Amino acid sequence: MYITVTLPTYHNGACTFLIDAGWSIVQPWTGNVTGRETQVEVSLRKKIHSALKAKCDTNTGSTEKMLCNGVCLLSGNQRNQVVEMFDHAYQNYMDHAYPADELMPLTCRGRVRGLEPSRGDVDDALGKFSLTLIDTLDTLVLLNKTTEFEAAVRRVLSDVRLDNDIVVSVFETNIRVLGGLLGGHSMAVMLKERGQHMQWYQDELLHMAKDLGLRLLPAFNTSSGLPYPRVNLKYGVRGPETRTGTETDTCTACAGTIILEFAALSRFIGDPVFEAHARRALDFLWEKRQRNSNLVGTTINIHSGEWVRRDSGVGAGIDSYYEYLLKAYVLLGDDLFLQRFNVHYASIMKYISQPPLLLHVHIHKPFLPARTWMDSLLAFFPGLQVLKGDIRPAIETHEMLYQVTKKHNFLPEAFTTDFRVHWAQHPLRPEFAESTYFLYKATGDPYYLEAGRTILDNLNRFARVPCGFAAMKDVRTGSHEDRMDSFFLAEMFKYLFLLFAEADDLPFDVEDYIFTTEAHLLPLSLSRAPHSSSVPSNKTSEEELDDSNFDWTCPNTRLLFPDPAFPRNLREPIRSAVDKSCPRPAPYKEPGMGRLPLRAQDFMANNPEHLELLRRMGVSLIHLKDGRVQLVQHATQAMSAVAAEDGVRFMQEMMELSNQQQKEQLPPRAVQIISHPFFGRVVLTAGPAQFGTDLSKSTTGVRGFVTAAEPYSGCNEITNAEYVQGHIALLQRGQCMFAEKARHIQKAGAIGGIVIDDNEGSSSDTAPLFQMAGDGRNTDDITIPLLFLFHKEGSILLEALKEYREVEVLLSDKARDRAAIFKGKPLPGNLIEDSVDVQEAEVGCLTEATTPTSFEPVAQSKMSTAMLDESLPEEVTPSQQAVISADEGSSTEQEAIPTKAEADLPQPKQDKDSESREESQGNTDSSSQSVDELLADWREDLEAFQKMEEDEL
């Protein structure tokens, strides 16, 4: 047994390595330690290993201590810890769950589909085919559990049925079950050839794989070649008994993540039909890419090929499509796949990658962000970039993910671009461990061993339970979910074991295999297997592809790191950003271009002179769809070096002011529609004002009928005061400050006010919580409450007013119980049973807003980006989180929000073509939609969260 020597990751100074427990010093060594081992350090490590091996073999409890300037670092044997954790999870599955598909670790029983409450699409992975056991077969071999593997194969052959009358996901069944059978077959053949184990094996797993492949093939019977998303294992797709065949849409990853398993099956058995169908689906997706941006959308119609969701990223819904293009080239040796991947990758790096962030954009307008958060599935992408050979952005994105992991213990299922929790679940996903392994292999930097230990420690501290490991229901509270997905055993322990194992610990050379998206092992020797096409292909000429600029060879990683500290230099700014360390602004020197420098607290977005100063300092403004602007600084575009320095200081001041205002955040408020036919069922998330009545101190809230103020902007004296008096006034955002609006409606006798965003498409579920600041004057004279609704929520209220004329609402700090609203009286009995408004409002309009946490940026150099509210003045508050994203020449990612109150400016009008209305942000046209349609649309967005729980979707 070897003990891994962990070097102090970054320490400048002299270090002497000593052996503890009275052992003699093998070789004292003094030198300059960096984040990457030098040849001297490698030599020393080998000598220490050699000297300690005999002692360690007989004393497994020993650890090696390293003293470095008084700091003692312990290095245990994480490899053995990984094996122990795997045993805990696997044995509990076999003891408490098998032959069920998955283990329920909190209740210590198996999850059988149909016997447990339905979880929707998540359950489509379950087919009553002992999913976890099949998914784990090749993991057993990798972890040197050959005896257990042989027993597991016998169990699969004797117990598992693949002809169950059950509807399953084509995608999940392919990557988990078909991939698991093929990976198990590969391991069985390898062991049999070595002559020690599996001598009885006669390709039984391969025969099962062929049977399953034939059961999946009916899903590909479409005019496009794209598969139906679901198939009945017993009856196929068509016909009433199949309960399938009615779907029209599928995700890009679902249709594009077939080729590895299907091609491997074809080449193992010598039947080209499976590979041909997978290729046809990939050809169709390639043809349907957006030709200008070369990006693909998230959801596509399997019959027409029209994009249903036109947002594009590298996370959920698309992720493994890109992965399989590159890996298909590696496994099959077909240059066509690499050509296509290279085209896509160039577009990803141009539009989606803003290191360390990986954003979502619109395929037709790729410079337009589609959302303000990232999902955890994108964590695989740094590992894919390592395979591509693009190490720099891989290091940067991985570091961002690592810092988010350390902040929340696990990667939240989704998190915002300023690292707040968006969706708090964590179903023990392995993608971050996967990228950690690949980066360690590419760089040899022991920093990634530290990241691996963090994963191990957090799993044991927070997820380990007596019957296995439980998914996290909320990373903020540490609450559990009764769930342990099969990919936890199939992937997590593979990558962690490979991360910490020495070459001698591995039973075979993993370089001879490719990892599927489920980490199943397929031999690269398949590239030499004969293949042909028996199914017509959609492929067209590739003449338009120019691969002259593409590197067709894997780079030597040594050449990528001439400076051993290079990885550290990339990581450090990102680490500081997420850790909230923000240096003070540089001391004032001389103004740029002979002008006084612009101070952040003085900046006004509608001041032409200020905009000119920004231009001279190399700072430009980019309009975003959600009504904010992005401040981007390129030092090279400044008028002079001095002006560039002023620009850096300006950005730092912006961030400082933002951090100061973080302490003044207020929680969200609620606008509850309580009149007929809603009766309290519709609750809209509203942003608070930093002035006026504090609804959190009111036990009853403010209740009243709504009416539109005239003028609707509220920027002049109200002309319909007789209607506004005693009512809650509706106002349009824009043209003046919020406090001015409040004073005008208060003078007219209003008991409250609601400001509605005029930026179409804005919504509380896609934009940060909005708070309204004052106007820089004393606002004690404002005594009524004022709330802010984004456009989507405001449209629901306006449509209700348009349809029912008299609409009563309750303004409060949170949704009230209906019985409390009506003070114990019987609820109105005139509910219309068939009212879609009421029914959908019950489930569709109850929303929850997450209040942002504070975030402190660090110093910025060369380029920095800040997101500000376009109407800037009073709206620029802590709830308008600003993100500083860095490009290749930048050192960090930050946020900046000014504090100076300015005019409530009108928002820029967006191009309202048919595409933008179908984007994932859910734009709506309030003039043409009824309340029913608005509520249905609202419900669709909320259901998106449930869809995200699907394992790879």
C-alpha cells in the first residue's frame, strides 16, 4: 500500500519533509514549492514511498506528516476511503433494495415503480430491471471487486427481465441499462481473457444488450430519425397498449446521446442497424442547428424538427450531445464527429463560455442571455474541455464550481451567476468529481486531490445515512431526500477511485477505454470493428466545414504548463471572487484625460457626460433583455493607461457600493388576489420598497381594490384622484423615481401602490428580486406601501382587472391563509367549478423568492463586467445582483451595483418577433392573452423545476 504525499498546494518558502512517529528522515529536502510537483519533488515522493512501503503494509493506520514552516498536513489513504464508501452504498442496496431499481436510503427499502408515489419524469429511468445493479457492474471491476462482479453478473442473468409492460425513458435506459450491460460485457471479456475469472461467460450480457436494443429501436420510427422520448419495453411505441407515441418533443441530449452505446452494440454483434439509427438522429440534429450561431436549442419537435426551446447552453437538455460528438470520434475514429464538435465548440467558446461562467443564450440571438442561473449538470464540461485539450477555461470553470461547492457543501441543482442558490437540491451528482479527475490527470496538480477530498468529506459528513447515502433536498439546511440514484454508484465512485488510485491499484489500463456519459467503459478497440449502414442517412455534404484551424491531435499537457504556477494563477481570482474578498479601491492618483474621475456614487445612467467618461475609461454598456445593462471594461479600449486605471477603480467602487447595500436587503412581499373568482388562490411575488409602510410589521396587510392611476407613469399629479382615493393604485415603471410616484398617489388618497415593470418578459422566476430605493431625500413623508411586480406577474393582475373590472388584492409580507383573509367566515360559495382560472391558480401561482446573499468582489484587471439596472437610479439596489464576468484577459468575476438614486428611466423596447416569445424566459403578450392563458403559462414555468430533476435532463 502506498501513502500519497500531499504537497502544500501553494507555499513560497523552504519546506523540509519529515517522517513522523520516530521514523528516520529519508531525505531532507529544501526548495521552492509550487502548485505542481517538480522533478525533485517527484523523486523525493518516490523515495518516501519506497522507504515507508514496508511499514505501511503492516501498519495501515499510519499516516505521514509533512511539516512546512510549522504547518502540519496529514495525508491519509483516500483510495481506501472511496472503497469503503462504495461498499456502504452498494451493500445497503443489495441488502435492502435489490431487485428493486433503486435504494431509498432513509427508509431502507427499494424503490419499485408503481408502489411509491410518482415523481413524474424522474421515474422514467425505472423499468423494474434492477437498474442500480446493472449500472454498477463495471464499477465493481474497476474497484478490484472481481468476486462481487461475477456474483452480480449471475444475478443479472437469472433475475432481470427486460420485457416488462412499463414505459421508460429511451435516453435514461440507453445510458444506464444498455450502457451498463455493455460495460459489464467489456469487463467480463477482459477478465475471461486473463484466464482467472469469468471462464464460464459466453457473452450473456451482450445477448441481453441486443434484446434491450431491439426494444428501444421502435422509438426511432419517425420521419426525422429522432427517437420518441419514451418507449414501452414490451409493446414498443405505437398502439393504445403502449401508452406512448403521442409525444412531439424531446431534448437535444435525449436524441443526441445514443451513438456510443448503439455503435458499440452494433460493432460487438456485427449488426449495423443500431449504429445507423444513432447516426441518423445525430445527422438530423446537425442539420437543424442554427446556421448563424452554430448552436442547438434545448428542445426539438421530433416530427418537424422545429426548435421548441431556443435557449442554448452546455447544461441540462444539451450537455451530453456535445460530449458524445467528441467521444464518438475517439471511440469510432470517424472524422465527421470531430468536425461537427469543433464547429459547435467554437460557438460555445464565443457565445456561451465567459470564464469562469457558462451561460445560456438564445440560438438566434447568441449575444442575448437567456437566463441568470446555471445548472449543476454543466459541471461535466471542464472534463470534456480536458479531452478537447483546452485546459485554461477548464481550470477557470472548475475553480468556480469548486468554490461554489465549498460555499454550499455541494453544487446546488442550480445557482445564479453570482453564486446564490437557485434550486437547492443536490441528488449526489458526479459531474464535478468527473471534471476533477480529468483535470488532475491533465495537470498533475495535487490541488485537485484536495478538491477530491472535499467531495469525500462532504459526502460522509452530510449525505451518509445508516442505509447508504441520501440525496440532499436542500443544501442550505442539510435536509435529505429518500433517494440514491443509480448514477451515484455508477459514476461517483469510479471517478473518485481513479482520482486517488496509483497505477498499480487499477486492474486494467483505463486509457484503453472511453467513458460514456454514465461512466461506462467501452473499449477503444471497437474503432477497428467492421461497420456499415443499413438505414438511409440524413447526412448532407460537409463541404461547408473548414477544419484548417482545428487541432486534430491531443496536446502534450507539459507544453501547456511551462510555468508550474500557471494553474494557480488562473484559479486565484475566481477563488477570491466566490470567497468574497474585495480589496479597497486604489488610492486616487490623477484623473484620466484631464477630467475629474467619475465616482461610482455619482454615476447616472442617463447622463451623457457620464457615459462619455465611461467610454474614455474603456467601459461600455450592453443592454440586456431583462431591463438591465451590463458594464464591461476593456482596459485596451481606454483612451490612455491612466484612464484605464480610473476605469478599474470605478468598477471597484461600484462593487464596494453594492456590498455596502447588501446589508439593507428586504425579503420579498406578496400580492394576493382575493376577489372572485380567485379568492386568495393567486399569489404574486413582489419586490419591496425601502420606504413607506413596512408590511412585515403589519399583521393584516393592506387590502383594497386596484385601479390604474392617470397618468399611468405616476410622474405627475394624479388626474383621476376620485377613482384612486381609497384604492390601491397601479403604476407603470419608468420616467421618474419611485418615491415621486408614491408621493403622487398618496396625495390622491391611495392606500397603496403597485408598480408594474414595462419590460416584457421580465419575471420573478428568471430575474433577481427587485427592490425600490428612495430618491436620495428623506422619505419619512411616504406612509403607504409600494410594491413592484415584474411584467409577467403584473400581466396576470392587469388581465384580471380587464376581465373582471373589480379586483381586490391583499398586500402583505407573505401569502395569507384563506380562512384568515375572510376572518373565519365561510368562503364565498359562488366558485365556478369549471373555472380554469381558479384551478390553475391553486397550483400555478404560489411562488417563492430567494433573497440574495451578500457578495464581495475582488480587484479587476484588463476587463470587468457589471450588470446594472438600466433605469439605474433608485432601482439600483442590492436585490439587483450584478455579475462581473471575466474574459480571457481578466482575472475575476464580480458584481457591481451603485447606490446613487436616479431617474426611473423607461426600458428599451425589445424586438418582439415570434422567436423571442417562445424563449425559455416565457415572454407573454398581455394584450392578447387571457387570464387562463397567463396562468397556464405561469404554471408551465413552475413545472420546469420538476423537469430539471430528471437525471440527465
